[in-house]
Amino acid sequence: MIQRNIEKHISSLMNEYFSVSIFGPRQCGKTTLAKTLFPSFSYANLEDMNVRSLAKNDPAGIVQNDHGVLRIGIIDADDLDR
């Protein structure tokens, strides 16, 4: 993996806040960076329709985890509210 200057900053922010968002264009390494920095976090790809359905029907269930949760994907938040 490419070493990124922002790694220490993201790790520091995770010590201060419940969640941190990583934004960027497709295929730039966001998922790889997040999985590398937080290997104990679970990974849920919200582009997977089964995972999206779980998020829609049981939003609390998808974030319940002793180690936190890493949510990756683009999803229309309005779709989860219905």
C-alpha cells in the first residue's frame, strides 16, 4: 500500500470522534486505507443489496459491534428512511 501523509491524522481523529468519513473518487484507495488503519473494524459494503436491506430494515443492527463498524459505499440516505 502507498504510505499516505493523512494516515496519522485519520487515526488521531478516530480517537476524538465516533466516526470519520473518507471521501474521494472511485478507485483511489479509500477502502484499502480504511481497512489498513482499522483492521479490527467490520466491513459492510452498502452497494451489496443484502447489506443494504439489513441497513434499511435494522439500521441499529448494522452498527452494533464492540470494535466499531466500517461502512463503505455510496447509498441514498433517503432510501434508508423509508
